Amino acid sequence: MLTIVFDLDGTLIDTAPDLIDTLNFILTQQRLPTIPYDDARPLIGGGAKGMIKQALVLEGRGATEAEVDRLYATFVAHYAAHIADRSRPFPELEPVLDRLAAAGHRLAVCTNKLEWLSKRLLDRLQLSERFAAICGQDTFGIQKPDPQIFRATVLRAGGKPQHAVMVGDSVTDIRTARAARVPVIAVDFGYTDVPVATLGPDRVISSFAQLPAAIDDLASVKNIVDDQGFIGHKD
């Protein structure tokens, strides 16, 4: 049995519409121009505070940490109220999660989103029950790419860190997996400002339908399978 640990934004769920709407709400409050969707989408990978900071830079102004913290609090409050207005699972996610669970794998979420926001989003989309653990930046007081958040998530899900794999969309996810010494599969439809294949993941998939085969391929080519069916990253 493998523990498959997913990133949330840009990996499991296309949250960009609601995140960008919230960002533009903040900018409008600041009497600044809104940012077009295509320009704002690559900003998501840096988290909400990163989005705010980069958006202000794009608008030609900076902000103190105190001001960013104030805007962040407003961002979280507005986003929480609109968290699933337009956010939806990426295509083919649910049947693939069913297939992985039927194969005996544990499923978990490890995100730099706040835990309560992550659970609210997955609750609204009726996905929470599929995951043995849903952990955010505040769950353990640690953020990716610190590998300890990954390991703690796997343990909370009832798995073993040496028998786990990361699925994500960004350099942060890849760095987390590398630091945790586990394989990483990257999706190429997420939120990154460079092609994710250039960041050095073990495998890249373009749809969730390709995920089971990518996991099987890692098990047979790059990793060691023991007599109980576990896989672990080969040194």
C-alpha cells in the first residue's frame, strides 16, 4: 500500500477562478486596476501573500509586511466566503481517486493553504472523505518545501514516509519531495510560471487518467517494490 500525497491548488482543484476573483477584489478595494486572469494565474503558486505582493509589484507599488498582513486577512475572509463559487476538480480526478483507493492506496493532501480553508473547499466539493489526512501550513506550523510537513502528513494518514509519493504542480512540491527523498509526479496543468517538466520531477502527467500508470512506472523503473507491494525511493 502506497500513500499518495497530493498538493491542492493547481493539482487536485482548479482554484484559480476564485483566487483571482479574490485578488481582484483586494485590488479594487485599494483603488488599483484588476489583473487579467491569464496574467494572474501564474501568481497562484506563491500562495496568497505571494499573490498579493506580486500583484502590487505589477501595479507599480510596494507594501510593508504589516500592510501585506492586513490585505491577507481581508483576502482570507473574502476567499472563505467564495471558496467554491467557481473552483472545480480537474477533469477525471474523481474516478482516478476511486481507482487508487480500490487498489488499496492511502490518499492525503499536503498544501500550503490553511487547513481549515482546505477542508472547507474539499467539503464544498464533496471530496474530503476521500482523504485520510488533509494538512495545511498551520497543521504542524511547517510549510512546504520543508520535508517534515510531508512526513507528518503521511504519518497522519496512517502511512509510512518511505512508502509514499508526492503529486504536485510546482517547484515547491518537487523540492518537498526531493527533501523527503520520495518520488514526485508533476501535473502540467497547474500553476507554475515555467514548464513543470523543466523542474526535474520523476514523471509528468497531462491528465489524471495518466496517474495510475505513472505510479506503476515509478514502482517498476525507479523504485524498489518489497514483498508487501510497498515502494520506496531508490538511492
